[in-house]
Amino acid sequence: MQQLLLQKEETRVVSTLSGFYNEFRNLINYAQGATDPNLFVTVNIDKFKTTGFSLENKLDCNNINAGLGVSYIGRYNSFSDDPAYKQENTPAFTWSPELNGNLIWSIRKLSASIGLFYKFTGARPGYQVFFNTVTGKDELQQTKLNSFHWADLTLTKSFLKYLTATAGVKNIFDVTNLNSTAGGSIHTGSGPVPMGYGRSYFLGLSFQWNKK
């Protein structure tokens, strides 16, 4: 559902509310190694689903383009369909929030622009199986992947109609590994989860020539 909130001269504000439901087959994801919990391998997940809703807001005003959105996302918990863990009463979906924003400032006199992208990903709950040395059985416990902030900055400048220079910073907050906890205590953590390669910088020059 989309709603035009404001339109006046060169200013326009649009808000969009939407819901979604996705189902995947053989989704590739990361899983902890069988012998070392600090190692991760790629695996095919037989079934995965996501559902939730999002609210997106966009602003166009002269040389400013901005966006702000919030989502609440539910991710499928495969243990909820596993007969071995039915008695655990685990939910079919685990939920977490996300917030994203972007800002592009066009400097027309300089044929340049500055773009900033930001995203906050809330703590992500989940479940995993662990061996209980007291009972001698495999048991299900809840896990939590910590929240994190991510941001990118891009600068663009055009020259002589044909050349465009681009420079910027990716992963400004230098996100690398996220702490994953289990059993409701940091002392039962399941080890760090890789999320990024750290802060990086880039510089590029492109040439585009169109013959009419």
C-alpha cells in the first residue's frame, strides 16, 4: 500500500507499507563445523521461509533524495517441524527488526554527489542442538546473534561529460565478526560468526562515450 503524503513544487514524500512471505528450497547458508565450532561451512538448507512487513518512506526535495525504512522480519525455525523437538514448543518463526536509511545529496554546480547508506540489523534469535552431558541427550537451546550497524559512503564527480570518478568507504563501522550467544548467557557462547571483511576503501574512474 503506497500513500503520497506531500507533493509541493519540488518536494515529494511517499510512504509505502507492505507485507511479504517467501519460501525457498535448497537455500545455501553457513553452518558450524562438526569438529570445530569456530569454523563455518556452506550447507544446503532443505527449506527456508521469511515473512514480515516493512514501512518505507522516501523524500525528494530539490537536490536531496532520502529514504528511511523499518522492517520486522520472521525467519523460519526448522526445528519447529522436527518430530524430535516437537515437545520443545519452539515457534515456527523467530523475529528481529531492521532499520535502513539512505541520503543522496546532488551538488549540481560541481557535477558531483555524495551518497550515504546506513542499516541497523537487530539481534537475531535462533535455535541449535547441543549435547547435555548431565542428561546424556541432545537438547534444543535458544541462541542469539548480536545486533550490528553497517554504513557505506560514496562520492561521485563527473568530468568533461565523459569521465566519472567514484571514491568511498565501505563498512564504515568495521564490522567483521558478530558474537553469538546460547542458553541466555554469554558464557555459553557458540563463538564468533563472520559477517564482513572489515572497513575498505575504493577509487574508480569510468569513461562513457555515446555517439548520436
